[in-house]
Amino acid sequence: MRLLLSCGEPSGDLYAGELVRELRLRQPDLEVFGLGGDHMASQGAELLAHVKDLAVVGLLEVVAHLRSLRRVFDRVLSEVERRRPDVAVLVDYPDFNLRLARQLRRRNVRVVYYVSPQVWAWRRGRLDSIRKTVDHMLVIFPFEEALYREADVPVTFVGHPLVDLVRAPANPAAFLESVGLDPKRPVVALLPGSRPKEIGHNLPPVMGAVERLAAERPDLQFPLALAPALDPAAVANAVGSLPVRVVANRTQGLLASCTVAVVASGTATVEAALLGAPMVVVYRLAPLTYLLGRRLVKVPHFAMANLIAGERVVPEVIQRELTPERVAAEVRALLDDPGRRQRMRAGLAEVKRRLGKPGASARAAETVLDVARQSKKALDT
């Protein structure tokens, strides 16, 4: 059996890698090729391009990369025509993958879409294209299932793959000591983003907040979770002489063990929710990108935890509001009020419950194999 897998972001690569692992348990001779990253490659997938060259944030930033993305797009289609996959799994990355779905449909390749485009937030008109090009939609948020059923798109809510992947350390105090932190002192974990562009926008105001909080409270500790795609030297240069400890590859441990976290909006907020970390969600885009996007996006909240809960569980400090003073004030409020932190943890526990039971990747794999078998059967007849 041959599978095309296409994802263009680090989170998609993580989910795709787990999907391939589950598929191989059921179909050991599976051949996988496509777009992904280290997680996919570790499961034996052949990469036509790496996510580090594909992940682009913002409407305007995409324009600057159109030529290189077009070359990748054409290469994928060339390989599709040469190898003829039994099924294609497209993971998130909608501006690229929805165009790819249309071309795959023209080539009679069955398409499973895993991790829905955010049609509930903006560009709802994409539902018509999805209905015409996608054989089965696999959604990871509970509120998405009804939307696709109403649009007459075959859909399954499989749950969130991070439910299986997020793990708290057995001994938080020992974990903190292992990364050079004192478990007896408060910890403010910093997760300013996973891409260089995000760091460029989010890190300066977050560092400004650190400067203020450290001056007020010398007992505070500030570990910064270094994402794999970031340059350690560049982050260290941005941190400068501030009392920040850069920690690589230990994000979940930091979230599970911290007193408060400052987290860039995105997948990390779901990890934080699953680990029950009281958090302040921050995010900033280029001003023109934000202005254009804000006119299109129609959601009451930015943070995924708040969208899943249907209410403001965690504070959001977005765009112009993202100042050192505001971030410091939100962190201070959580540090000073244990009751508020506990209420937030209770809200995050409900978010975790709504994300579904363990086994999302396994359930997704079963659907992918069903669609692939249908495709083979149709060809045989």
C-alpha cells in the first residue's frame, strides 16, 4: 500500500509521524512519501521537502514564499503521477493542501484530510471546495464535527492526538532540578513561539515583562522553552543579560511543573491545557497581516483553550495589547492569587475532557486504511 502524506508545519509533522506509526502497526509494508519533518522521517517516510522550509506565518509572508512553494507543489504532483498512491492524507496547512486536494481529485486519488482548516473561524466558503475534493475529514476538535455533517462532508471526530503525546514528569521537583531550577521557587515558563517570525514578534514584549517581574521579585525563575526550529544563538542574543534559562526539548516538563506560563497562541496552548498549566496567551503578527486577517476572522477568542471551552478560561494578550506592562500584570495577577490559578486549572480540565479519549492517531489510521482499501477495491473492479 502506498500513501502520500502532506503537512507543512511542526505540529502537523508530529501528528503525521504518529499516524504513520499507527498505520505501520496495521500495514507493515506501507510505503509513505510526501511533505513533512523529522517525526515523519523517523517513521520511514520519504520526504520531498521539509517543514522547516514550508512553515510560513501570516498572509503577507506567504506571498514572499510563493515561488518556492510552487516548486514544491509541482514536485509533489510529479511524484503522485509517477507513484500513484492508494490514498493521500493532507494534514492541516490549508492554503497548500486544499489546492493539492483539487489536483489529487483530478488524478482520481482518494483524499483524507486530517486536522481541519479553521473554516469555523474564517473562509467558510472553503466548505464547498472540501465537499467536492475530500473523501473523508478527520477532525480533532469536538465542535467541528457538526459543521461538516451539516455541509454533507463525511467526517469523524477522532479526538486530539496530543492527548496521547502529552506527558507530565512523574516528579516535578526532580524535573525542575534536572534543568537547573529550584523547585522551592516560583517558575514562570516562557513559550514565545516555535518559528523565527513568531519569536521576532512575541519575544521582545515578553522579555520586557521578564525585566519588570525580575526586578520586583528576584525569587522568580524564567525558563524559556526552545522550539526545535529556532536558532539557540539568536534566542540567547534576544534574551541578553536577563535572568532567563533557555531549555531545549523539555517543553511539556516545563508546562507541567511551572507556576504560571506565558504561551504563544497555537498548539502549545493545547499542550498547556492538557497539562493544567495556568497560562497567559500572547500573540502578535505583522500589523498589516493582522489588520487583513482580523477583518476575515470571526471568532470570539484567539486561544484554542477558550474556543474549546466556549468561554474565556485563560487571558489573551494579542497584538497592540501585547506590551511588557500588560504581560507582567497578567502574570502577577496569577502569581498573587492561588485561587485564580486553581479555577483556571478546573477550566482547563474541562477543555481536556472535551478533547476526547486517548487513541486519536489509532482511530485516524483505521479510517485512512478504510479509504485506501475502498480505493484499491474500486481499481480492481
